[in-house]
Amino acid sequence: MKFAYGSAAYVLVIIATAALALGQSSKKTAENDEAGTIAVMDHIWLNAAHNRDPGTMEWLFAKDFVEIHPGGEIVDKKEQIDQIRDPSRQIKEIHPDDIDVRYISSDVAMLLDTTTIRGLSGGVDYNGTYKVIRVFVKEQGRWKAAGAGIAPIKP
Amino acid sequence: MKGFQLTALAAILMFAPLAFAQTQPNSSAEEETLKKFDHNWLDAEKRLDIAYCEKNFADSYVLVFPNGQVYTKKQWLDILRGPDHPVITFLDPEDIKVHLHGNVAILTDHTTLKGHDSKGNSMDGEFNVFRVVIKKDGNWQAAGVVMNALAAKK
């Protein structure tokens, strides 16, 4: 009888542990899936900049979007999209590497990437690599870009 | 009976907005909290208050210097607590703008820094700074910083 109780307790512990492990692993998988989505959003963002696609930026950026450019210029959503539309600005190449999703929750994500840019803007040469923090927020079930801070990597 | 029902209805109508206000924090009050957080954060770094930073920096904290150098929370706090820590005599954020998105806020500010590194090299400068603050378990925590040096005024 004592053995039967012992076995039952043993089985319960195994079931509880397995359920816990399963729960943790499914949570981890969900986080990995979300992190993958955020990495894709990073590429969509920079592709839109490269392709001069204000429609995608309008869709992607949150209403209160803010970005600090290299040199310290602070722009809001409208100003950033207007710059993308500006024909005097040329982006020959822009892409992210080393995307590191530093923080992710159900409604907030923050990543760090290395962005390579080749281009001219207002006569200023933007060729180089940059360290960038990008922030995403989930609004009505959809991830949106909330902002970015960009600093040039100096040799 | 009718009087009781009317009193109950009046009480519900009176307390409902109060309960709603408590669940929806006033955004301007939250903005003030975040501006104060920015000041407290820089004050703590200036006086090398590692305990404050340990408590109020998220584990995911990352700091990007104007030259693109990146530090994690551990790397940055190891510098502040180490023998080669910088000496900061003035560190003040001005013109703080709060962009609040629920559980994350992006702050932009103009920070003035005066001080020197452990070798005596000047660190004086003016910076436009991008700060990420996340709300976790009801508390705001510093999660990210990108500093951009502004050209010296002529």
C-alpha cells in the first residue's frame, strides 16, 4: 500500500515536471517565433527605405514614431517619410546584420542591429556601418515600429 | 425600494469613472514620472550609484556610445564600479520628450556631459540621446541608450 502511494506520488511528480517543461518550452518557442517576426520587420523597414516606399513606412510606423539620425537630428513619422520621398536623397544600399532581439514581451520588442548604408542625403555622405536600437510595439494585434536610435561605428 | 435603486445607480455612476481612472494611468502623470526617471538615472551614473543601476536597468540593457561602441548592462556597470571608471562632474538631460507606447517609452533628450576618463581625457560634450524605458512588473527600467554627439557650437 505504501509502495502504491509512493508510485503514485512519483508519477505525479513526473507529470507535473513534464507539464512545466512543456509549458516553458512552448513559451520559449512562442518567444522565438515573435523574435523571428521582429527580425523580419527590421528587414521590411530597411527595404522600404531602400525602395523609397512611403506606403510601407506609413503602414509600419506607429503614430508617435521617433528616430535620432547620426549627427543627432530628431525626426517624427512625417519627417522621416518626407525624407524617404525626397528625390535629393539617395540610398544605394541599406540592410541590417547581426540582428539581436534584446527584449521581447507580448507587446514590446527592442533589438540591436548593425546597419550598413551607402547613400547621400542633402549632400552628406552616409556611407558606413551603424549600431542601431529599434523599438517595436504591438498595437491592435500588429507589430509597429515605434522608433530608432542610430550611431555611426567609428574605426 | 425605488429610492434604494436610485441610490445604488448613483453610487455606480459616481465610482465607475474613478475605477476607470485608476486602471488608466494619466498619461501626463506618467510622462512626468518618466522625465524624473531620466534625471534619476543620470544622477545615479554621475555619482556611481551601482545599486540604483542594478535595480533600475533591465537585464536586456544595452548602451551605444557615439562611436558605435556597445556595452551590455554587466559591461557598463563593471566599468562604473571598476578602478578605471570615468569621473563625471556634470550630467544633465534637458528638453526631454516622452513617446509613450503602453509598456515602453522612448525618451529623447539633450544631455550635457562634463568629465574625464580614468586617463584624464576630456569627455565633455553635448549629445542628443535616444533612451528606451520598459515597464516590467509595474516598474520602469532603463533598457537601451543610443548617444549622438552634436557638433560643437561655433
